[in-house]
Amino acid sequence: MPESVAEPVTVTPAEPQNQTEVFAVHGADPEVLAYAMAKYSRSALSMKESLKEISSQRAEQFLNTFYFQYGHRSIADLAHIAFAIERLSLLAAISLVDEQRWDGQERSTRYQNFKKSGWYMPDFGTDHGAAQLYRESVEGLFTAYHELVEGMFESLKKQIVRPAEMKQESYDRTLKARAFDVARYLLPLATNTSLGQIVNARTLETQVSRLLSSPYGEIRQLGERLRAAATGPAWNVHAEELASLQREIAAVSPGLGERAEAVLIREVKTAPTLVKYASPNEYEIATRRELVQVAGELMRSEAIDPAPVVDLVERKESLEVEIAATLLYGACHYPYRQLRDRVAALTEARINEIIALGTRHRGKHDELLRAFSAGQTLRFDILMDIGGFRDMHRHRRCVQVLQGYTTAHGYDIPEGVAEAGLQPQYEAAIQAAHGAHTKLSTESADYILPLGTRMRALFKMDFAEALYISELRSQPQGHFSYRRVAWEMYEAVRKQHPALAEHFRVTDVNEPVDLLKR
């Protein structure tokens, strides 16, 4: 049993205390700080008093009892941890950040040259032919990417005259950024990137479990490394300075040097307790497998209906139909409207069977699958290029249900390619990659899909979030891909709810944009 943290009862009347004290806390280990904050509910000690009496061992004892035995997961919300994740593929990065409670930044494909970033090579075992095709496909896309950057840059210089007051360096940097906007459509999902994230331990535990459940080997390995980084020694930005200081102290006084060593260069583990039991989510794995089978049986290889870039699916189905259709949406490549209408035609008993399938394998501590987040008024089924989707993916105040990667939806041609006379080269590169994708049968084939490939995702939100996305993403400095999506979201709301359109402050994406003011 854990130690008692209750304070003795006193009969002395409390005195008025009108002076609120506010202070920032720095230097406490994440789990120790979480323990100290949790003690507010079990102790009358102040934060300063709690932190002075807590050791990392006591924090671990407390968390082992109240977090794991009693399920007080809110405690983990209080431990925030910063991570650097470097040299992971774009495909893995999309999966990593797919959390509704996530904060971070990633290396931008819009402002940096990815030609020398490197790329991920899956393990093809003894299938040397597949490995060679994969390598040739990725290298071909990077060659085309470089040529497209240079070609677009030269084309833009011919189209746009540098103002006399603008420095040559700024002019070149601005046009290069526009060239990267276009060329990134050819970056394969295998491309290496880097990102930083700051998440609380509850999100981290869920994230690690989800990554360990992925069908992609790289992502499962990423989950293992993320767990190891949280439970193992953290990198201290001041380590060299502190070690030097400790040596200087030890040179003057060996005894004081030992004390300084325990304080200055002690090993810190950011979350040795809270994520140590994170494991693959069998509920998610088993349910995903069964939903794919049910979706295939239900649609019977039915053709995928044509769909606009943004389809605001009006609400006419029951909550039960929405949940069943959303469960199947993530397990296939069909539009939500097509699935919704197909499910709505089923018997009530069959609809309930699909919903029950979504909870059949749920364990005692498993949260419901994201597909059960239903009931929002606005449901946007969005079909867009993967690169542009990644910008939309950053919006956390909505529910996003992603479909898998496929060549079935084709690809987008970015603005400016045709005008620069580069469309034949662009299409040849992307079609070659799509052709190679069909020849590689494993999940590894998805890595050679370029960012110009279309993907589908369902965004469910309230009115305020739809207005926010439309206003923010339609601004002139944005990427032309998601600017178009944001505008189409506004247009869809305007058509279905005309009285609400006047409240949007969107930028008309059909108006010309001064590329030198991005």
C-alpha cells in the first residue's frame, strides 16, 4: 500500500489569506513534478513543500500504485516531456503526429531543400528484385525533384521581376520557397525528416502503443525507440558545462566534488514509470484486421464513386449509421458518402453487428477507437495530395479519420508546372512511381508514393473549427493546395448554411497572389 499523504486534522480556525501566490516551476523531473501536482488532491502541502520532500524513488512508488493499480491516468497529463525524433521517414512522421493531443514542429518541405536528406530503406529480405525496384524508384523521384526545383526557380525568375528595393538574396529565397512548394509533390514518403514534440505522458503512452501496433516495421521500431528514450537517460543540454564545473569543484575539494556530482551530473529519466508498460494495442490490431474484411465483403469490389476535393456530407443518417460507416471508412478507400449510403441500406441488426465489431476486442483499459467520435454537425470528406494533407493534419480541434495510402485516387498537378513547361517530366516521374507501387506487394511499397499522390481523410468538426480552418488556411501566404481546400470548405458551408457564410473572413483563393509577399 502507498504511504499515507493525509495531513493531521486541526481545530484551529483558518485565517483569511488574500495574497495569491503565482510562480513558475523549473528544474523538476517530469514525473516528480506530476507527483507533486497530484498531491494537491491528497495533501495540504504547497508545491514548494511537495517538491522539496519528493525523490524520484518516491514518485515512482506513488505512480506505480495510483497510476497503474487505480487507473488515475490524469496524473500522466501533468508530466510533459520534450523529444527530438530525427531521421524518420515522412510516412512515419505522419503516423507519429496522428494524435489529437500533440504539440510539435517538423522540418518544412516548403522552405527546405530535401535533396540531401536521405531516405528510408525497408528490409526486403532475400527479394533483391523488389529492393532494386524500390531503390530505383526513390532515386528517380529525387532526381526529378531536384530538376523540378531548378526548373521552377528559373521559370519564376523569368515571370517575376525583382523590385528595385528588394535585395537579391531575399528575392532568390522567396522564389526558391515557391519552387519547393511545387517540387515537394515529387518527394517520396521514404524521405527522411526530423521533428520535435512536447507531449504529456498519457499522450506518449497512447502514442507508443499505437506506433507499436502499426503494420509498418519502421513505425513499430520508432515506438520502441520512443519508449526507450522516455524510460532511459535523457540528453542534458548543459551536460558538458555541468561536468566541467563538477571537475573544478572536485579539484578544490574531493568531498564537495562528490556532492556536486550527485546534483550536477546525475542521470535523469523523464518518464521511467509512466510509459514502461506501453505495448502493442491488440484491440486496435484485431479490430483493424476484421474491419478490412467486413468492408471488402460489404462493397464487393464496387467502383469508387467520383468525389470532389471537399464533400460536406449532410447529416441525414442515424448516429448508429454514422459510427458504422466511419468504422469502415478507415478500412477502405471509398468516399464517406458512398459508404454511408451503403450502410444505411443495411438492416438494423447488421448495422449493430458492425458497431459491435468495433468494441469486441476492447480491453479493460482501452479507449474507444477514434471512429466512435461521432455526432459532429460538419463532416468534410477531403481528397487531396498527401503533402497538402499534412498541413491540414495539424488541426487538432477536430476528429480526423485517415484512410490508407493508395494509387486509386490518382495524383495532383501543382500550380505552375504546366506554365513552366515541366508537366511532361512531372507526370512521367509520378506515373513511374505509381507503376512501381503496383509491383511491390508489401506495405513497403507505400514509401515510394510521392507527396503529390491523393489521399482521403474524414474531418469532423463544429462550426467554429470550420470557420477557423477556412480563415487561416485560405490566407495568401499559405500553400496553394490547402488554400484551395480551405476555400472549398467555406463554399460547402455557404451552400448548405447560407446564413452563416457572412461570419467567415476568408481570402478568395481565386484572386491573384503576389509571390514576393509570401
